[in-house]
Amino acid sequence: MKNSRRKFLTSVSMLAATTALPLEAFAFNATKKLSVVLVGTGIRGITFWGKRLTDQYSDIIEFVGLSDINPGRLAYAKTHIGASCPTFTDFEEMVKTTRPDLVIVTTKDSTHHEFIIKGLEMGCDVLTEKPLTTDETKCQSILEAESKSKKNLIVGFNYRWSPYATKIKELLMNKTIGDLVSVDFNWYLNTYHGASYFRRWHGDMNSSGSLWVHKATHHFDLLNWWINSEPEEVFAYGDLEFYGKNGPFRGDNCRSCQNSSKCDFHWDINQDKFMKALYVNHEHEDGYIRDNCLFREDIDIYDKMSAQVKYADNTTLNYSLTTYSPFEGWRVAFNGTKGRIEASQDIPYFKESSISEAEKHQNEMTQNDQEDLSFESIIVHPLWQPHKTLAVPMEKSGHGGGDKRLQDKIFRTSEIDDPYGRTAGIRDGAMSILIGIAARRSIENKKTIQISELTDLKPRKQRS
């Protein structure tokens, strides 16, 4: 039974590496549950990788341990997840005591490498939230640890799994516009979602690696997967011109700010019962303030970003990320030798929506299994012919339906072949963050950065 659980996780890693082995060799025997521990009990950890696993997979998964440096938040997390397992403030003690099959890492980005490496060295398979880590040195350490171990590392990229993203992949795989030549990709964070990053530890470069890494890793992974090649070189611009020291006033935090009546960004965290219970009630134990001032002077990440990326197959990418847009959404265009594909999500001028900008991110993060479907358009414009508009079924909850499909693939249907290659392994995780890391280095050094200079990974013309 224990071996069957190992084969189950091995099957996922084999899919991630697209290794040509018979998938039926990795059947999962559900008569023995997979033992899981979680380190990092913030909001993403206890909702998506905590409560949702308990609610949807308790027949095959059992939490045997939870760990966090904040004992109060840890106790709350256990209740919220609905787990009956012991809790630990020491990660290594948890692993030694519980001997899990799988470690799930959802800590602060800059500490991902610590728990990934320890988990692998202690004989566990590891699943980590994105991003893999925050700089090239930590990335290299993870690559070496995974190579030395006999265990597997899975990166939880969910955007690949949305039906809309999958349809774009299908069109590109089928050479609908011939060979790909260039891509334009623009992501817009609104003044609710974008601002949330600058309230938290994400506003500190050493903690998050900047939004080039924490947020854009999603986008770069999608692009690497869509383009089906690996990045070769990056040139970027970036600056901090809106948040941080640029603000007209500042306070200790939102809830106690004397400027609340004149600040458009004011947010009273005490009015949100969940956020208060998870963060405010326990901030005295580790000093983590969830509603920091957006205009505090120690913010040192960028709030506007643009980059040009050249891929090993000679495809070029123009990318931008805006963090204080009046709306939340994105646009992408693919130019090929036989035409063009245009796709977008949540652009208010293209389609009326009953959802307010304040609700968009909340709905995206909601783990709602109801099939609340709508349709979104993808434009296919062949050369010398009229364009065609494709209507694609779309879900709004759980990152466009990607969350639940990702977890189903990992925990229930890993033995089923995926023609779109959506499962992500360590190389995918590394290549997505290396674009963001190279962009940072490009801004700092005012020059083009070669991806091959950052780690010992050499970009491939075609993704494996």
C-alpha cells in the first residue's frame, strides 16, 4: 500500500517531465490514504491547499501535520481546514514525527527553498505553491537538491488548467496560425487586487522577489507553455512611481490611519471576519501586519514593469504588468506565419459584467464547485481571410476553473494522459521565475540578461 502511494506521486512527476513511461504502471491504490503535511498557514495555504483538500479528497488524503512559526494562526488554521492532526512550529520536527508522503509548501516566497530542500532531503515528495523561489541562487540550490534526491517536486501552476487557457494552447498546438513569430501580453491588476500586494510582505524585494517573480511567474509559465519553447534572453524596464514613497500621506496601517477619510485605498481589515481571525488576532505573535500602509517608505518593489523576451526558437515576447489599473484583466495576441490569435479576459469595454472591480479577485479565489458558466471569445484571424470568433466556456471561480482541475489531476487522475501537457515540474517552475529574475537583473544592470547565466539550466528550443 505504501508503495502504491509512492507510485501515485511518481506518476505526477513523470507527467511533469513528460517521460515516456506507460501511465497505467502508476495506478493509485486508494485503500491507503496519502499522508500530507502543510507548512505555511496563510490564506492560500489553508483554503486551496488545506480546506479544499479536506472537503474534496478526504477519501484519499489525510493531513498528518500542520506547521507555522505563528502558533495562534496555526491553531486557527487547523480549525478552518477541519484537520485532526497535530501542529508544529518546527518543520523538521513535524516531518520526523509524522513521516509524510507529501510536503505542501505555502510559506512566504523567500523561504520556499528552505522547506523544498529539507523536504526532499528528509525523504518526502514536495508540492510547492508558485513561485518556485525568488532568486537564481536559491533556484540553483533547489535544482541540485532535487537532482540528488530520489523524490519528486511538483509546482502548483493553476492557470494552465482553465478551459480558456487550454483552448489557446489547442489552437497553437494545431498550428492554426502557422509557426509562432511573436507574442504581446499585457496584464492589468486593478486598484483592489494590485494594492493588496503592496500592503503585505510582497512589497519587500527580499521577501517576494518583486511582482516580476511572485505575480508574473503565473504569466511567464503560461507563455512558456503556450509558446512551447524556453526563454533565452531578457531586457526589462521597471520603476516604483505610484505606491510607497510616492503616496501623498501615510500611516502605521489602514485600520488606525488618521487619513482614512481622504484615502481612496482605505481598507478596514476588522470588518472582514475571516481576515481578522486569521491575521489580526495573531499578529502580536510574529509581528506580521496584513493591512500595512500602501505608501510606507520601505516598499522597494516595482509597480510598473515591461520586458522583451527572446525565446530559444526565436519567438519574441513583449510583456507588461500594471499594478494600479482601473480594471482587472489581461490581453494576449499571437502572431504567426499564417495569421493571428487575440484573446482577453475581463476587459470592461468588450463585455459588460455584473461583477464589480472590488469583487473580481474575491470571486477568482473562491473555491466554488458550482458550474457557473459563461462564454468568452477568442479571435482567430487567418491571413487573407475574414476573422472568426470562437466562444469558449468559462468559469470565474478558482482561477477560471483551473484550481479544481489542477488538484484533480494531481490527486485523482494522474494516470490519465493529458494531451496539453499541463502538469508542471521543476524545470517549468525554474524557467518561469528565471524570466522575472532576469528582468530584475536587467533593470539593475541596464543590460540584456542571458537566462543561461543564472543557473546551470540551458534553454531548450522546444519545451520537453
